[in-house]
Amino acid sequence: MTMAPPADDMLLRVKGLTKHFTLHGDIYSKLAGEKTQVLKAVDGIDFHIQRGETLGLVGESGCGKSTTARLVTRLIEPTAGEVTLKGEDLLGFSRSRMKEARKEVQLVFQDPYSSLNPRKTIMHILSRPMEIHGLVRSWAEKRERVLELLRRVGLGIEHIDRYPHEFSGGQRQRIAIARALSVDPELVIGDEPVSALDVSIQAQILNLFRELQKEFGLTYLFIAHDLSVIRHISDRVAVMYVGKIVETGPAAALFDKPLHPYTKALLAAVPEADPAKPAPRLTLQGEVSTPIDPPPGCRLCGRCPRESAVCAEIAPPLVDVGDGRQVACHNL
Amino acid sequence: MTEIQADKLAELQAVRAPALGGRLIRWRTALGNAWHELRKSRTASIGAVMLVLLFGACIATPWITTYDPIKQNYRERLQPPSEKHLLGTDRMGRDIYTRLLYGGRRLVAIALLAVTFGLSVGIPYGVLSGYFGGKVDTVAMRFIDGLLAFPGLLFYLLVVTLAREWKIEGIANDAVLVFALGFAFMPEVARLSRGTVLAEKQKEYVEASRAVGDGSLSIALRQILPNIISPLIVNATVRLGYVILIVAALSFLGLGTPPPTPDWGSDLAAARDYMETAPLIAAFPGLAICYTVLAFNLFGDGLRDILDPRLAER
Amino acid sequence: MAETVLELDDLTVRFHLRRGDLTAVDGASFSIERGQTFGLVGESGSGKSVTAKAIMRLIPAPPGEIPRGRVLFEGSNILDKSDAEMRALRGRRIAMVFQEPMSALNPVFTVCDQISDALRTNLGLSKKEARERVIELLSLVGIPSPQKRLDSYVHEFSGGMRQRVMLAMALSCNPNFLIADEPTTALDVTIQATILELITSMIERLGMSLLFITHNLGVVAHACDRVGVMYASHIVELGDKREIFARPQHPYTVGLLNSIPRLDGQAKYLTPIAGSVCNMMDPPSGCKFHPRCSHAMDVCRREIPRLKEIAPGHLAACHLHDRGTA
């Protein structure tokens, strides 16, 4: 085990975080004779984020990255595990402490078309968080702060009384970011914040994220499935597959020399916008493994080019391999 | 400067304006938008015009009628329409035009109150049940299912009979009607709101509100409710016409409004005896009922067309 | 001698909406030879999907209208054909694969039913013959144990599998032209790689031509031979894939290539294109890209630039290239 960074530098720390969903466990299904199954959306993951850094969480659909975002903010309650925010046990927070924590950790969602309430004006959407946490005293102060936020994210102040449907996807995402900033958070979790945007707009929003990080000293947990985006924005990266973290490490090192077979497969499959670079190819066989009642052993079992007997029996733990990198594989 | 420029300037001014000024401007533009939207559907426009006439007549009744709707005047009974009596007189010599207007006024008031009552109980019931889900939702909805299973007509008969038994009269009688009609409307509203809340609950802005620290009650009633109100409004509008029909029907059967209070239904019933000699006495209350129900239906239908495609557009 | 399978000549598609008129495609012209893959690239609102639908004559006629242009498929103008002739073409000679397999495939029918439906309607096969052909097709597209999966429903397949099923359906009647509208956008990157491989090998094996529509330049770089870049209803650049990526001539193409984050993570800040796509209901005068273009000149505000040949086979629609010509 490596020496964890000093406690005050570590903003978020997650250990053994787990979320299992029971399927067909209700009385109607039981009466119908359906077997109860367990969907292990997130199955014992560990990671940490230091103050000021950007951790990129990458994986394909169904790997559990979005669920992780919700677990860490307690929008969904974890089945097991520890979440430590600034040294305090987040899962043990009282209701009032949790409410305060909602100021410190904020989310930016994927779909700009549904993450803003279509019936409320921008003024309301941006001032509501401040209202909830009692951060402003008068209407005038609210107004000033909202105008300030709009300016910060690059939107004209004349937009303040408009409704979300009057804006484009990129603009809405800026509003969503402004909403997250309205309570002066320390950690911002982006759940695929640029996936629904056009490439040229995506670039604008990514730049905005960077600028805001520098200006406000923010820490990011950036979730995406697009590897180039993750590479661009992250300091460190964690790769998830079917509920487990298979590899972590500094972005440059991980992308230049991936260690885990799944990371290698992901990188090989990405088509790069350059005909001179190699064509995308798949190094894994078969389909994505299922998170429902998964067999013991490594999740990649059955698809992996480096498989051996032990892989089907024992799930490989995430171990340190030096240089700040961790891998979960028996056969390196 | 053009209207658009004036609006833009007003908007910019509102950016720094104190609360009241900004809100007024928003209301004015909202109303302007509503009028513009209304014009898009011919059905809605026609219905709206009909309703405006109806409501106008109801409000202006004391000023546009000259006769007493209740006082009998046997000397002038069963008169055909003339200069003196616009629509003629009924079997007791009362001016039909006056009776129609006073009757309409009462019916519309009852309908509005009943529907409002149904909405104010049904909406919170359905919304909270849908939002909180789980066992609360299951129990609440089974109760609604039970209410819906009860035949409407029997319920009204029950209520009316009880009212008779307990000798409830006058305004109290009307209140009983309002309660009965509202209560019968409530389960439908609850079901509808719950259904839409279930779908709306999954949307990201609801999650975002939770992430920001908003409380459940606040989210359910302040954030979600404005988004699901459209189908409810359409439903309520059509229901208004239907309620009037029910009251008229009950009165027609002799169960709703006791005479001599003007009521289209009881007037229609009373006119049955005179179908051969003075058919117009039946025609006018009948036409009034048709007109009113049609007006509400057209407006409700048109409203649905206006509200739905906009939702689909996004 | 390369034979032209599809040729678009000044295709224009307009929609008459309540709020006003919208020209979704304006004067699109390009051609695709036999065995060639043409990538039509653009962001949302560029008109690429509408172009594909126009070729298949799937544009609903009341709000939509094709005021001018020709679509020559194997020499004859598709726009002139009758409904019956179009039905004969669709599925048999031109097939289309869509983005969302869940909504393009009918959830209440089994896979076998859907594919054999197309086979029996278009080729007149018997039920038994159709069933056998479906098994053949499913194994062609790489679905394991096709005999067993034949009678499954669409929702029982994963995303990648569904896309294969859709591909099988498209290929069932041996068309010689395939239109793929964002076929891999909804898929994970590893599945995307397999589907792309599948499509390209199918095209080669069956000697088909492909019109590939996407917003993903990475996919285009590896799956296509020629590329057309669309912006706000116009084709702004056209040419060989290597040419376009190596020497992009239109500021939009350049901007697009610069906004893509790179896998080797060189840049700290990306250079995005400023602003956003214009309102198509009320587009700017002249070149639609000029409000966002750092090279905008006076003429750009007045005149819409036409596609001009810059180098052999490489065309661009930009006034920057006017100066060379007389």
C-alpha cells in the first residue's frame, strides 16, 4: 500500500464503494416465480482525488461510472463502502451536515436538455441553490450574483429572464455549470458533461472547465466515455469496467503505456481523426460482460487475450505498481 | 421604435430593475405570448370566444336582465319570443331569457368551484404520491382505484338523497353539490398527476434539484408541478362542461336543484309537458346546455393541441 | 473504369414550417463511385441526415419540398420516380441503416420475422427459403449461434447486436448501395470498432458503395475514402480523405480538426470555433460561416461562396480561394 497523500490535501476518498441493486425482489415477482438477481452496478471501488486535481473516470456504458457519481453525492445510497469528504465520513452525515455538503460538492449532468427545469427562468435556476443554502439576503443581491455567474460562464446578461428552451445545447451546459458554481463548491463532478454536445461546442466547454478550475481552484471528478476528452482534461485517470476499477494512473503515463488489457483494448478501439494513425481495432472477444449476478473472478474473463486459470476463480485486487499507477490484473 | 425593439429595451432594463418592474414586464410578455399561441388553433380560438361570451353574460347578468327570474306572472305565461320577452315566457310567466342567464350563472359557478375543489385535492394527492413512491404510493393509489370503481351516478344520487333527508337547502344544497362533483372529479386528477409525475421524476433537472440540496416537498410542488400542469388544465377545462351537464342532468331528473331556482336542467324537465304547445320553452335551455358544453370542449381540445406540440417540439 | 453509382446535383431541400421556411440542404453536389465509401460529416443542423433521407425519398412531402436538384442513382433521377418505383428500389438496390436500432427495428416482431419480411416482399422467397437466408445473413454479420437467436425479439439483444441485426436487414436483398446514418454513434467505442470493421468488410466483399453519415471525424478518417464536410445546409469542402485531413482548405474544417482533443494530449487548451451554429430560420447573409470565421472578409458577408476546385479532386467553398482565379 502506498502512502496516501496528507489528509488535508485529499478532498475525496472512496474505499470499497459498492452499490448492488436487487432485481425481481419485490412481492409481485416472487409470486410470479421469477428469480431474484443482483445487479452489481458498482462493486467495491477505491479511488481518491486530491485538492485541485482532475480525476477522469472513463468506461463504456454500464460500467458504473454514472452510478459512482451519484453514490459519492448520496443521490443514491451506497450498499457498502466508505466515502470521506475532507476527512469526514460522508455516509455518516446528519441531514443538516449533508445539506451543507451539497454546497461543497456539485454536479453537472450530461443532458443539457433535461437538466434544467423547462418551466423556470435562468434567474430562478441559478438563484435557487443560493436561496436553499441561505447565501443571499435580498433580491438585489441574488440578481447581482446571478449576473456575475452568467458573465463568468460566458453568457450575455440579457439572458437572465429567459427560459432554457431558448438556448442551444452548449449554452445550456454553460448554465448548468453556472448553477454548480453558484454555491462556491470545492468539488465539481461532471457526469458526461460534454458527451451530448457537438465537437466544436465541446471544445468551448472543455476550455471553460479549465479556466474555471484555475480561477476558482476547483477539483474535478470528470466522467466520460470519450477517451480523447478524458486525456485532454484529466491529471489522473481511472478506468472502470463492469463495476470495477481496473487501472488508475497519471493521464499521460496511462495513455502512453496502458497496462491492463481492457485499457489497451479501449485505446486500440478509438478511431483517431488522422488517417495516418492506425485504424480502430478490437483486441477483446465477445460482448461486454454482464453486471447481473457476475461470476467470481475477473470481470474481463472470457474476453481477455491474457487469460489464465486463476482469472476465473479470483477477482484481481487493485494493486500499486509504482509511479502512482495501480492495476487489477493477475497477468502483467 | 418597433415593438420588438421596445420589448428588448424593456428586457435589458429589467435586468437591473427592481423585482416588481421585472415581474410586471414578464407577466405582460407572458400574456402576449399566450394570446399569440391561442390564435394558432382555430378550435381553441372559437372555444375561447364562446367562453368569453358565456362568462361575460354570467358576470353581467344583473345588468342585462330586467325581470325577476323567480316571480311568477300568470298573466304572461307561455308567451312566444317578443319585444317584451326576448325568448318568451315559461309556464309560470317567468322570462326565459332571465332564467337562462341566472341559471347559467349558478351552473358555471358550481362547475368552477367543483373543478377547483377537485384539482386542489387531487393534484397534491397525486403529485406527492407519485413523487414519494413506494408503499405510500401503492396504498394511496389503491384507495383511488376504489373511489373510481364507485359508479358516479350512484354517488350523486346518494349525496342528493342524503341532502334531502337532512333537509339541506339553499346555498348549503349548492355547496353539497359542489362537494359531490369535486369529490367525484378528484380521483381522475390524482391518477393523471401521479402518472405524469412518475415520468417527470426521472428527468435530470429533478436530480439536479436534489443535488443542489432542495427538499422533497419543494421539488415535488415547486419544481415538478409546473411541468405537469398542462394535461391537467386540459382535463379540467373539458371537465367543466361535463360538470354542468351532470348538474343539469340531475336537475332534469328532479334530483339536483329544487324549484323555483333557475336551472337549465329543471327548466328542460318542466318544459316536457309543453312540447307540443310551446316547444321553444324546451329548446332554449337545451341550446344553452349544448352551447356551454361545446364551448368548454372546443377550448379544451384546442388547448391540448396548443400545449402538446410545443412539448413535442423540444 | 469507375462507374458512378450515386450523383447529387444541386440538391436543395426546404421545409415549410409554421414559424417560417427552413432550407435544410442547399445545393448539395457530390458523387460516389462503385466500391467507394463517402463520408458526409457535419455537426447538428448541418443537413447531413436530411440529405440521406432525401436520397431515399423519405422526406415528408407537406412540410418538406425539393425545389431543385437531381439525385441520379445509377443514371436515373430518383426524384422523378413514382412511389411504386421507389418501393422497388428501397431495400433492393438502396438500403439504409439508422442510428438508433431500438427505434428502427420493430419491438413486437422477432428478428426472423422482420428480416424475412423484407426478403419475401422484395425477393419473393418462400417462408422456408427466407428463414434459411436469415440464418445466412445473421452469421454473415457475426451473430453467434444464429439458429438459436432467430426467434428472439429485438430487446433481447445488446446494442451492438441490434446494430448487426439492422445491418443484416439492410444487406438482405443484396443492395449495391448502402446509406449508414450515424450507425455507431449510440454504441460504445469497443463495439463501434467491431461494427465499423464489419461494415467495411461487407462493403468490400459485396462490392457495395457506402454513404456514411457521421459527426465523428475519427470514424471518417478510417472508414471512408472520400469526405464531404457540411455546414449549415452547404457542402463546404469535398475531397479525398487524406487530402482533407492533411490540407484542409475551409476554415470550418480547420476549426473542426483543431477542436478535437487528441489522444496524445498535446494541447492544454483547445482552439474551438467561436460562437455557435447560426439560426437556420434566419441565417446570416453571404457565407453562413462568416460570423464565426477568423478570416471573414467583406465579400463573405455578401456572397455565398460556391464549391471550387482547389487541387485535383479537392473542392472548397470559400472566398479565400477566390483570389487565385480570374
